Amino acid sequence: MRVVIMGAPGAGKGTQSVRLARTWGVPHVSTGELLRETVKLGSDLGRRVKETLACGRLVSDEMMVDLLRERLARPDCRSGFVLDGYPRTQRQAEDLDALLAVMGSTLDCTLLIEVPDDTVLHRLGGRRTCPSCQAVYHVDQIGKRDGAVCERCGTAVTIRDDDEESTIRRRLQIYDEQTRPMLDHYRRQGKLKNVDGRGTPDEVYDRLTSLAQMANG
Ligand code: AP5
Ligand code: MG
């Protein structure tokens, strides 16, 4: 399976991509995670990326295509991938088509998770992430108190730097201005499937898997 999961910040892309990748036996490729790994290196590039992420802006298309080319060339992507958070601009969508053409493949489908802005604000306002294994939680699940730990690896969970309310609003604005118009690229190719992202993670997962199955024949 070669599938792109799209949607606004907080739509549930990461939550669902992890599950879908496990189901299909392919890697979960999150460009946000790749960038946060770059930040951890502490290099000059890492410091510049950290600033861009912290203010909620997009990293340049040139850097993104280099990052993606390197990641999709790794052997684990040979049988497919669940791509989360890429593309976000028209140029990135065209770059992805070109990368896949070189690899002799195409996307099976692109799934767009749709949720209202007030749901995004609630989801991101309460998100906690594990800095070690990247597991994602919500305070509705694990409680608000300090000292909550990751259920998988026991590390103390943290709040992402870009989950402050003003930055969330900036990310939503950038999504509307730069990413939403790009969706036409996939509409024109007949590959865009819209999915209602409201409801429980299980309900959204069921909608995603049945649409992906239909798209895959
Ligand atoms: P990225 O890490 O991709 O962030 P994002 O797009 O803003 O999306 P999020 O990760 O915040 O949300 P999500 O949709 O994954 O939701 P999640 O599953 O965590 O990118 C970060 C930054 O990197 C960007 O701002 C940009 O600067 C840069 N970047 C990345 N890719 C780039 C690119 N291609 N080009 C340029 N720059 C790029 O869920 C959120 C919360 O809701 C969690 O707490 C979760 O537990 C909860 N939740 C999920 N589903 C449900 C549900 N059904 N019901 C209740 N709660 C739920
Ligand atoms: Mg995510």
C-alpha cells in the first residue's frame, strides 16, 4: 500500500497512520517526526528547523523533497508506506509524483481526515507525546496531572513546542492558505477520499480502512 494521510493539524493523522501502517505491514513516514529528529541533532540546520516548527510555519519545499527522497529510498519502503504530513503545498505534491515515477510506482490513494476547528483546538490543547517512542496521548485518556508516563516505554510524556494555542491557530491558518488548495491536485487525479474525522479513533480507523480497500479494488 502507498497511501497519503492528509488533514489539518490535530485531525488525527498520526494516531491513524500508526495503526494503518501496522495493519498493512508498511512503515509510517511522518515528515513532522523526521523534522523533529533533525531538531534533536542540535546542528545549525536543526536549530533553523526548530525555529520554523516553533512558530508553526512550513519548512521549505526544497528541504522537504530531499528529506523525503532519502526516506522513501530506504529498503523498508519497497512494499509501501503510510505518508503522514506530506505533501502540504502544490510543489510538494508534484515532487512526490516525480519521486514515485522514478521508483516506478504511484499512490494507491490519498485519505483526507476532516474535523472542525473547535475539535482540533480541543485535541491539540490536550495532546501529550512521548519524546522517546513518539506515542501520542490526550489528557482525556491519561489525565492532566504532571508526571504521566508513556504506557509503552515509561518515559514522562511532554507537550509539543508547537501545541500552544496561538501557534495552533497559525498552523490552521497556514493549512487553509497553503495546503487546502493543493488538495485539488489529487481531486483532479480522482485519488482524494474524504473521511469524517469526528468520533472515536476506532470509528475513524474503520472509515479509513474501508475507503482504502475500495480504492485498492
Ligand atoms: P506535523 O507533526 O505533521 O504536525 P501537524 O500537521 O500540525 O499535525 P499534528 O501532528 O499536530 O496532528 P495529527 O493530525 O497528527 O493529530 P494526532 O494524531 O497527533 O508537522 C509539524 C510541523 O512540521 C509543521 O507545522 C511544519 O512546520 C513542519 N512540517 C511537517 N511536514 C511538512 C511538510 N511536508 N512541509 C513543510 N513543513 C512541514 O492527534 C492529535 C490529538 O488528538 C492527540 O492528543 C490524539 O490522542 C487525539 N486524537 C486523535 N484522534 C482522536 C479521536 N478520533 N478522538 C479523540 N481524540 C483524538
Ligand atoms: Mg502528527
